[in-house]
Amino acid sequence: MPVHPDLIQSFEYGADAAIFKLNKDIALVFSADFFTPVIDDPFIFGQIAAANALSDIYVCGGKPLLALNLICFPEKGIPKEILKEILRGGLSKIKEAGALLVGGHSVDDPEPKYGLAVVGIVHPEKIISNKNANQGDLLYISKPLGLGILITAYKGNLFSKKSKIYEEILKTMTELNNKIAEVLLELDIKAATDITGFGLLGHALEMAIASKKDLIIYTHKVPYFKEAKEFIEMGIIPEGDYKNLNYCKKIAKIHPDVSEDDLIILCDAQTSGGFLVAVPPEKKDSFEKKSKEKGILVSLIGEVRNPQEDCPTLKILP
């Protein structure tokens, strides 16, 4: 790990972004993320990729300031109009976040990819981190699970753009996590992580290890798109979900009554997913009220406990 007196956070324990202290009032927050298209509409793909990258700044309590486009696109074979629409979609979210697009870098690549490098600022005493969960905290998530499964089903032409579920997943993935971040800052809640490629269980496990606590998740309380469970029953499961599940099975303690289908949902890789938040119990009512006022449907799914053994872990109960 890099060591510097002003380096507050690096890549340890799956941290969401690097944080570097400039002075007693300002620290830089820096992150980057990009990926291949998840939706065939280029404008919407650009929005999703940008929202996903900006989330790493928000989940640290930061305010996005500057963004650079990260672009992989072929010189030939795909109309440049597609690239223009991807960038236009990304720019729309950068503007919504109140940040500035100040350049970028492109690479000739047969497989398109897009995302952002983002710089933001945060007060050094208001940093939110996955290492700050405490005994007795309540675990909430701010978006339903199942996005990875539904994207896979969509790519397999198992539902159309005219379907209600298509509209729902686009709304979820293009939604910035700025409002839930505002709630955390207003209530001085210090423990959170965003749920992305490692699924809920993978990122919860990172929080458990980083915080040196046991995280307990109650499966029946976790919200998900019901269509995702239907596609699991049809065998529509992304390969990455199996990788996440196999990893978590080696470390997490899973109750035998939790079904394989439920575990797949919990391990489903999310694109521009929501936050996993550890809320002190005395702030429960205020957190739920403020979230509702901002139009965020948060779900209480578990709790934080001091570890009973030397190794903190993740416990999955029915």
C-alpha cells in the first residue's frame, strides 16, 4: 500500500476512491471506472456509465468537480454518431452532478468502452468509508438488486424496450446517488459503500473486513426486481454472479435455509447500483424520513455486530 502522511484512503479493503488531504478543510477524492455497453441505446449507456463513475465520489461524501472521458472505440466499423451519443449521455450526467468535463483520452479498440475519471472534494472530517461500521448499526440499501441478471436477460432478447421492467432498470441505473449521499452528510453518517461488480455480498464482506465487524444480512428483507428471480429460475445467470458466489461461499457464513436462487440475487453484479449504508440506531428514524423526503426508498436489511471470533465475517440468514 502507498504510504504518505496526507493519504487518507487508498485501495485497501475495496475502498471506493482514493482520498488525499490538501489542508484541514479540503481533501481530494479521486476514482475512475469504465466498462462495455450494458444497453444498446448509446445515449443511455453514456448516462449509466457516468452515473456509475460519479457514485464513487458520492459514496465517500464528496462533491464531484472535474471529469475526464475514458473512451475505447474502433476507428472503423461503428458509426462515429454512436460515440457522439455515448459522450452526450455521459455529459448530461456530469452536468447534472454539477461537475465539469475537462477532457479525456481515447483508444482505438474493436470493443467500445466508456466511463470517467472523476475528481471531487470532501471535508477531511466528513469522509464516508466502508471501514466505519460500528456495533449496533443498522444496514440499509438504497436500490433494489437484480440489475445484472436483467441486463443479461435483455441482451438475450427476453424482454423488450417497451416493457415496464426495461423502464424501471433504466431509471435505476441512470439515477445519480447524490440524494442518498446528501442524506448521509446531513445526518453525519460515516459508513457506506456502493454496490457494484461484487454484488451486495461482496461489498458487504469488504465492509465487514474493513470495519473489523460482523455484518448480518436477512435475506427476506433484501429488495430486488421480481423479474430477476424469474429469470434465475430460467437459468439466466451472468457468469460474474457465479464468481461472486463462489468467493463469498468460502468466507461468509450462510444459513442452510437460504436458497441458491436467493444467493444469486445477493451476489448479482450491479451496474450503477445503490449504497449499502450502516446507520447508527439513534439515527434510524431521521435516516428513513430524510430518504423518503428525497424520493429514495431505503430498505433495512441487516445489522452490524462485534465479531464473535478473531476474523470478522458476513452472516447470511433467511
